[in-house]
Amino acid sequence: MTKLPTLEESALTLNDGVAILRFERDDVRNALTGTALADEIISVCEWVNRNNEVGTLVLTGKGSAFSSGGNIYDIHEKKGMFGGAPTEIQEAYRFGIQRMTRAMYEVEVPTIAAINGAAIGAGFDLTCMCDIRIASDKAKLGETFVNLGIVPGDGGAWFLPRVAGLQRAAELIFSGRIIDAAEAQAIGIVMEVCTAEDLLSRCEELARQFAAKPRHALRVSKRLLRAGQRMGLPDFLDYCASVQGVCHTSEEHQKAVASVVEQIRAR
């Protein structure tokens, strides 16, 4: 079995192709600033991409919050990335929280946010960086930056319209209001809502379904989803044809087709 990365403020498991990363800084509601959590997310994303044993990555939090985003006390006291001249703050974002954003975007396997509690500000944006969101009925979500007189510096205004549509994203960003899990599902931000007790088991069930699929095709399928957001159709179709040629000649494909044919003949 592949060696797991060493983490201090989160816990990582890998079983049957499903990696689960749990944030363990409930003392600060799993804040992404002033902790090691963002750096550990980056490390896990890079580890996932290097290891074909991983088929799906699930993110969740320990305690009452998925993540509260930026530490409000650090913001108030202008500590760490929130202090200094404008150019210093700019560089702190670019080489700090935005590294996490890029790492999440570049994860090659399906990602699932198991939203166990509050996901606020950058914590909400982190859920939107995942492919699928499933929430506990206790979850609260909010794009709350405007309430503090700032903007989503982690890239949230890029992700949220792709999740909720431009009009709804605008309303949430401009109002800074916090919504519950039921509304988040109704407007398409989360796919399902579960009880707190069932949340992780439901996410693991879905993750195992994904991880059981041929791994190369799974990872390439995610690349196609990402490429389709930035490419015109003619170029995208050329790209699809190119990667399909690789898939058709892979051993993985041959085994998968043979298995399906065998099942059909056995009926």
C-alpha cells in the first residue's frame, strides 16, 4: 500500500481506492488561515495525483464546522496573510490560500465535499472546488466576504457561478447571507442532504462507486470536464478524440470490455 503523507492538523485514510481527508482543528472551526490545513490540503492533492491507488477524494471536517474559512480574529488583528502593505497582502494570497485553490482544481480524481457543518467564506469556496457536495442537515453555507468589506480572494467568484449559475451566485455574493442545507440543495449547490449520522457513510458509498471504475478513464473523464470549461467545441472535440485513442488501446479498456461481454453472454 502506498505511503500516506504526514499530516499534523488533519487525518487521512485510504481504503478501497477512497481517500478521506478530515480537518481536525475544531478549536478554530477548521479555519484555513492561521493553521496548517491549507498546506495539508495541497500536500494531499499532490499525493493523490501521484498515486493510482486513489480513485476518489472525500473532504470533511471534525466537529461543528466543515471550515469557517479565514480566521476572523487574524483578520481583525491583521495577522499573518491579512497584514502589511497591499502588495504584501496580494503576495500572501497568491502564495498562500490560492495555492490550495490551484491544487484542488488540479486534482485528477473525483472530489466530494462531505459538509458536516458550517462552510463559510473560503470554507464554502472549498466545497465549490469539489466536484460533488453532500451536506448534513445541520450544515450552513455562506459566501460572506462582502459582510467584512472584502472579496473572495481565494477564487470563489470563479467557482460559485459554475456551481449555482451566474444569477444565484451574484445574489449570494452580493448579499453575503448564510443559507441552510435545504436551500443549498434547492438551488443546486449541494446534490443531497443527509442526517449528520448518515453523511459520511453516504459519501463513502458514492466515492466507492467512482473508485471502482477503471482508474485511467476516471481521471481522464475529470480532465475532460475541466477542459470543457475553457475550450471551444472544435478544439474540445479534437482533444476528446485524442484521449479516446489512448483509452481504446489501453489494457484497462480491454479488460473492462471483456468483463461486460462476459456478463452479457452469461444472461
